[in-house]
Amino acid sequence: MNISSAIFDRSAPDLDACPDESLPEFAFIGRSNVGKSSLLNLIAGKGILARVSPTPGFTKLINFFTMSKTWRLVDLPGYGYAEGSRKHISQFNRAAANYIKHRPNLCCVFLLIDSGLEPQPIDLEFVQWLARHARPFVIVFTKTDRGTPEQVQANIAAFTARIAGWFAQLPEIFQCSSATGHGRSELLGVIGKIVDAGPAQSEPAPIAVPLPPEIEPPFSLKVRAGKSQAKIPRTKGQLKSARPW
């Protein structure tokens, strides 16, 4: 797939403010500081599509870009860290959750995971939330150039092992580096395949296995203004979260 144009459409604070539903949309989301803005610029082939900020949690609105006049790239607020009050943190997380759950022309969610880290509870929680809501998604491991190949592959394998029991069929998994350009053609290939197939042939969601409460991921999240903390209890229990997901 070639990108002939990338035009900013709008920033939406909530679902009601989103543009019309005439074009297929592909949304990108991940833990704050996962390298989302750099990846979006790589995909678009432009250095100014999404602003790269040193401040985690910079994106607080749903940003829409019309690509080649045929589909939209959607930059969703990250999760896990944000400057600001608890009220504002809750608002932009809720906006992202509502968009993913209720946007009818959302074709696929690209969930970004930092390949330099061991499996993070907040990422595992979000994978299960996507699966529960039967939203089509793929997993993209970012920053693969920053660690040793052995460590990157070990982290990816550990993450895959943690989620394998939640699916009868795992979501597709990709690796990318905004610095080297690795993975760009593969991600555009996913988008191009869906756009060419048309809305009736959108990619199905990964097949999730229903999980009884006793084997749900045994962690909860505490959200504070400026940071989030993951607390792992000693006993298994129902997943609880202060987040909309």
C-alpha cells in the first residue's frame, strides 16, 4: 500500500465529535511512551503527522487523519501515565474506550507493546478487554532496535505465553522499529488488505476463550494523576480496574 496523502481531519474529545462513518478506520493505542507517535509518522511517511513529545500521556484527544482519501488513521490517547488531574485522565480514557466499543467503521485496533519490557500488567489487562469486546486487533511490538535481539525475542515470547490461554486463535503479532523502518510494509499490508476487501470483509476479531473469574489475570490497577501503579495480589480474584477497560 502506498500513501499518497495524509491530511489531519480533527481532534475529538468524545465519540459524538468524531467525523462521519464513511471511511474505514484503523486505530493505534498503547501504553504511554510506547513510541506511538513515532510509529504513526513512520506509517504515514511524514515527520509531522503526529507530534512526538517527551512527556508521556501527551495525546489527550482522539486524532483523525485521512490517508490517501480512502481510510483514516486514528491516534488514540495512551494509557498508563498522564499529566493532569484524575478527572481529565478518566475523561480521555473513557473517550478511547467508547470509541473502540461503539465506532461501527473501526476495522482494526493496533495495540502497541514495548518490546524492551517484560509483560506489563496494564498491557495484559488491555488485551483481555479487547478480546472480551470482540474487537478486531493485532499486536505490534515497538522499539525492536533498542534492545539485543535475544532480549527482544524473549520479551515477545513471554508476552505471547501470558495471553495464549485466553485465545483459541491468537491475534496476529508484528514487530517494528520507527528508527529503522522495520515493520512498516507489514502494517500497511494489514490495512491495505482490509481496505481492498471492503467493509463486509473486515478482519475478524481473534477468537477469545471465555475465562471463569478464578483464572482471570490476578492484578488490579490504581490510577493517580501523573502515574499509574500496578498491584499484584497474592490470591487470584476477579479483575478490577479503575479504567474504563
